[in-house]
Amino acid sequence: MTRDSPWGAIPVADAHVHFFSHHFFAKLASQKPGLTVESAAAKIGVAAPPEGPEKLAASWAQELDRQKVAHAALIASVPGDEMSVVAAARAFPGRFFTYAMVNPRAWSPENFDRVDCACLFPAMHRFSLHDEEVRPILGWADVSRRAVFIHCGALSVGIRAKLGLESAYDLRYSNPADVHAIALRHPGVTFVLPHFGAGYFREALMVADLCPNVYLDTSSSNRWMRYQESHLDLRHVFRRALDVAGPSRLLFGTDSTVYGWNARIFEEQATALYEIGLSAEDARAVFGENLLRIMRRETHQ
């Protein structure tokens, strides 16, 4: 399966798609009296997801077929929801990769034997990457040859805001520089920094430069660019990222959610990369081959 692009038809694999399962909505609903899965979904303008994650996976497979996207990394976006993405991947073998949010204080490795990537949100769960509780997760990734996704920089969860739920995050734990030491200590683990560091672009580039096992995920609208002292646009960001990390360590992502696959992100990023002169070979790497390479190496399914 291929999608049209400025370079012609290329295979696309999205490294950042949120899988908002029934369990995800139930966890959010439990945080506010009177809220249910159905009313929470209605508040954000969507239908409540089916209880079976396989049915939600079928909807995503249909959407990706329509958009000509061959593969996607599905992120279980609350701790404890890892079995939803595992069920989705089982229902559609070879289509999805399984990412799952982890709170290190409640790490349960027995549920992660079919998960491809552990997702850490230090600001959300208010921990340092150097805390003792993080070590078992890094050890699991090392032994199992799995990836670790670490959300740094600015963090907001739009669904929580729409539901009136508190988001007591702490940016003190969001600096990509904290990844440096653990990436050096675990050279066999692939570390993924989404959104180019989400406001810590300079620090994300420094870590990627010093650690060849650190990748940058290109996902979302990258609104963090407005925080920079000098004006940045997407072309400048891609030039800098390519200069430092090269095309083999950029992972295309959209940050798509329950609203469907965000084709606009693909079009914007493809246009920017084409205009700065990225070759067709490197475009295939960024838009899919890099994700497939690291997942095929680390996945044991």
C-alpha cells in the first residue's frame, strides 16, 4: 500500500497514533463524578468506542486503508491499557505496532510481553528518568530489545481539558537532557523523543547528536515552535534535524486521535521536506522504513 507524495507513491508508516479505547474513556470518566464513557465521548464530539478493542482496531484499519497508510504505531494512552493495543495488533497481524503508556510507580512487566514500546511521560506522572522506579523498564527494554518513547517538553492533553479534568503536570521533569545518561547506559535500546522535543528542540538535537540510539518523532502540529526566541518554521526544523540526526533517525508521525488520521500533518511535512530537497530514498526512510526497521528488530510477535 502506498500514498501519493511529492516524490510519487511511497509506503507510509505512522509512528504516533493514539488508540483511545473504551478502557481509556472509562479511566477518564472515573476521575470525575457523574461522568460516563458515553457522556465523556459526547463532550468531545465523538461516539463512545466499542468495548472490544478489536472493533476499534477495525475502524482504524478501515481509516488507514482509506488514507493509504500501511502501518501505524497505536499508543495506549493511559497506564494499564496495554492489552487494548495488544488486542488490536492481534486482530490485524502486521498492521499495527503496540505502544503503551507506563507510570513507573505501577510497572507491571507481565502485561508487556506483547508490547513493542513503553511510553514514559515524566511531567505527567511527576518522576525523574533517573529515579529507581524507571530502572526496571529500561532493563525490560534492554533484555527484550524493545523501544522506549519519552515525552519531553510542553505537554497538554486536549481531551482532559474538554472534560474538565485536572492536569497537574510538572515541566521540571521534561528536559530531553535527562535522556542522555540513560541512552548511553542502554545503547541497545531505541529511545524516541516525540514532537522534536516539544519545545526543547536544542536539547533534543544535542541528545540525538551524542546518542546514536536516540530518534526524533516528527508528530503533531509542532506548535512548540512559537516558544523559540528566533522564528522557526517546519522547513528550518527539518533542516536542523536532518543535519544532526540524519534521515535514518527521523520517524514520521501525526499524533492522530479518535478524530481520524490527520492527513494535513502528512501533507505539511511532506511539502516541507520536499522543498528543502530531501531525496526520494530518504523520504521513504522518514515516512516509513525507519519505523519498520526498529520495530522489526525489537518486536517479538
